[in-house]
Amino acid sequence: MWHVSLCIAATIMVSFTHWVYRWRNPRCNGNLPPGSMGWPLLGETLHFFAPNPTWDTPPFLKHRIKRYGSVFRTSLVGRPVIVSTDSDLNYMIFQQEGQLFQSWYPDSFTEVFGRQNVGSLHGYMYKYLKNMVLYLFGPESLKKMLHEVESVAATALEKWAGQESVELKEATANMIFDLTAKKLISYDPEKSSENLRESFVDFIKGLISFPLDIPGTAYHKCLQGRKKAMKMLKNMLEDRRANPRKVKTDFFDYVLEELDRGDSILTEAIALDLMFVLLFASFETTSLAITVAVKLLRDNPRALQELTEEHENILRNRENKESGLTWKEYKSMAFTFQLINETVRLANIVPGVFRKALKDVKFKGYTIPAGWAVMVCPPAVHLNPVNYKDPLEFNPWRWERMDQKGASKNFMAFGGGMRFCVGTDFTKVQMAVFLHCLVTKYRWQTVRGGEIVRTPGLQFPNGFHVKITERQTESKSNTRI
Ligand code: HEM
Ligand SMILES: *[C@@H]1O[C@H](CO)[C@@H](O)[C@H](O)[C@H]1NC(C)=O
């Protein structure tokens, strides 16, 4: 009897050892990039999620780049992953979308964004959705939206200036959320019994956290938040179906019309997932970018001064003093756009973009095996001194000298290639208009907070509390003489 147990034990031992060996040394028809697969199952997940309180490249990447070079292998949340911090490879991955690589997100992501979210869709359906989003957030819509964006920002700032202090991240998130929700689904927080924004707050807190779904974890709260928000969106859509409106103006109208057509490829589930992604993407990313910009301006008086001059000039040269910002004025904000590029370069709001290799891909002597996940890391490119001199310095002027070719290869805050962020123009309008209203009329002081932490998503753990006051216009006219 004992030798049978021994045989079983030995078999288990051998299989286990073999499994661990395979885990550490995955199969590859070629030269796998160097790296460590970490612990069985857990991989190097914990290192990846370790908090980093600086603007610099996360230590997870830094240590491995130093040891293995710019392309290496690892294992995150149970998946083998090739990490690319190489400008050329990143560029190639973006350009090869649908050919050698395809947009792919970890299960924990599809769980929180929905299985039918744009990031997980390909081909025809993807193009259809992309056109729909561009219709909503493209330049033509934004031109029409400009006045509303300005009046929303001006009203918000006026309100905040009357307060002892305001937490800028939360406040700008609310501002943009209300505007987007109004545009997309005519949501009016004053008139609604449930608070849609609140379920998004829970959702965001657990986003890009360790994906452990048990009560008490951030990830669990995140899923609960999504569930609640999705239920509300579904109810609103049902409500609209029951009470159709005469004049069709928002995204719900558009979706219902498509669904009723019968031959449309759009389904209710896809429409709701898209609505959720758009609401989330529009306010969370942009409010982070605005908060980072205001914080960096506070520490760089020269940049603040040049920005103020640019926007005062717009007001000074305006023929009709009663009119608001025009599209032409918006397009003329040269320094503002440099400042926006520099802000998102340093902010690195999106720490990783995921793809899957569709075929074995050769790159600089290595092979990325078909089926493997690939993580493109914008921070490593944005903070590499080869691409940007003194990369940790906030220097909007560096964009004056940036040649376009270098800029497109070494700037990937909004992704690249076919899946380039569809919200880029929306973000730029929001940021530029908000900064216009802010610097022409107000100044601000830090009350508390403003520290950042990356886990690896960017957060302000203590918020960024500022006191906003109206500018002394007296001294302004003095300095001009
Ligand atoms: C500072 C602000 C923003 C940053 C840094 C940012 C970043 C990105 C990045 C890096 C991607 C590429 C993802 C990939 O290749 O897989 C992306 C895609 C996307 N973004 Fe943004 N984004 C911002 C604002 C917005 C806004 C305001 C919206 C909505 C109006 C938006 C909607 C989307 C959507 C729907 C996609 C998916 C596009 C696709 O899969 O083709 N983003 N964004
Ligand atoms: C900002 O970056 C984009 C993308 O590379 C580039 O096309 C644009 O010209 C840059 N803007 C400025 C003002 O340098």
C-alpha cells in the first residue's frame, strides 16, 4: 500500500515541479524577452500595484528596465505579460492594431467595464461605436458646446470663490460629470432622486486595484458601484422608452432610435456599457488632468504668468466684448496647448494600455509569443531622459522645440494608432476653457493636500484643497505699464 501512496506523492511532486518550471519558463518559438514570472499564480502582481508617491517612473518598471532592458516579461493577475517601455515597440503595437496586436483587457477590467465595452470590441462593431462617439465628442459637437463649457466653468468658479476652500479634484469631476451626463442622457442631478455620480465614486476608488472580489476590498466596492450605476442607467433608458420625447437631442434618443430600427447592430447591453464607459472616461480623466495642471501652475509662476498673458490677450483683442469664447480664439491658445501636453505627459493618467499578440511577433531579437498579453507603458516613455530632457521638470516651453515626428512617437498619453483616445478634443476643450476662466479672473492658494500617489492609477489621497480668490485687477494694470 505504502508504495502506491509514494508513487502518487512522487507523481504530484513531479507534476508540481514541472508546472512551476513551465510557469517560470514559458514556451516560446524563439527568444522570449528576459524577466521573472514571480510566484506561481500571483506572479509579480503585488509589486505592480505597490503605491508610488512620485511623478517618476514606477519602481516596478524602473528596477526591471535596469535589469532586463526596455522589453521584459512578467506575470500580472494570473496572466503572462510582455511589458514594453520601448518607444519603437509601443509605436509598432499601436500601428499594428488588428494585424499583429489587438486591444485586450484583463478579466478584472472587463468585469468592471462590461464585457461589451469599446475596448473589448473589434472590427465592424468597434467602428460603428467609434463613429457614434466621435459624433458626440468630435470637433463639430465641441464647437457647438463651447459656450456651454465656458458658462459651466465660469459659474463653478464663481461659486467656489465664495467658499473657504474647495477640493479641486472632486469639484472639477462633479462639474464635468454634470455637463457630460446632461449631454448624454439629459441627467439633471437636482431633479433625480438617486445620485448617479455617487455610484461612480465607489467605482473609481477600486479601479486599477488588486482584483479580489470579497466584501471590504476596494475591488468589491468598485463592482458594486458599477452595478448600481448600470441599474440606474438601465432604468433611465426604460423610462425614456416609455416616455419618448418629441425633439430628439441626446444619446438616449439616438440609442432608442437605433434599437427601434430593428436592423441595427446596436444592442441595449452594448449601448449601456458604452454609456457607462463614456461617463466614466469623460470626467475622471479630465478632472485629474485639470487638478494636476492647477497644481503644477501653482509651483511655476513663470508658466502661470505666460498663460495669464495669453488669455488676457484674447480678451483684449476681442471685438465684441459681450461675446464669449469663439472657436477661433480657442484654436489660438498656443501656449495653453503646450501646457496641456506637458501636463498630461507628467500626469500619466493612463499607466498602461493592454493588447494581445495575435501572432508570434519578432522585435529586436526577441519573440512575443502569440496569445500573450502586452502592456504598453506610456510613463516609461514620457519620463525617459532620452526623449525628454530633465523629464521630471514641468516645462511647457519644451513643446516649442519638439519636432512632430518625435512628438508622435514619444507622446502617448492618449494612446495611438487606430485606438487613439476619442475624447482627446473634449479633454483639451475642457482644460483650455477652464484655465481661461481661472487665470483671467482668479488666483488660488493651497490650503492642504495636493500629494499624489500611483497604485498605479493616479490619485490625490488627501485631495487638493485650494482657496480661490478674485484677482486684484489693480496691480495687474500696473505691471502692464
Ligand atoms: C486626460 C484625459 C484622457 C486621457 C489621458 C485618455 C487616455 C486614453 C488612452 C491612453 C486611450 C487608449 C486606450 C487603448 O489604446 O486601449 C484612450 C481611449 C479611449 N478614451 Fe480616453 N483619455 C482621456 C479622456 C477621455 C475622454 C474625455 C473621453 C470621453 C469623452 C475618453 C474616451 C475614450 C474612449 C471611449 C476610448 C476607447 C477608444 C478605443 O478603444 O478605440 N477619453 N483614452
Ligand atoms: C501636443 O502633442 C501632440 C501629439 O504628439 C502634437 O501633435 C501637438 O503638436 C502637441 N502640441 C503642441 C502645442 O506642441
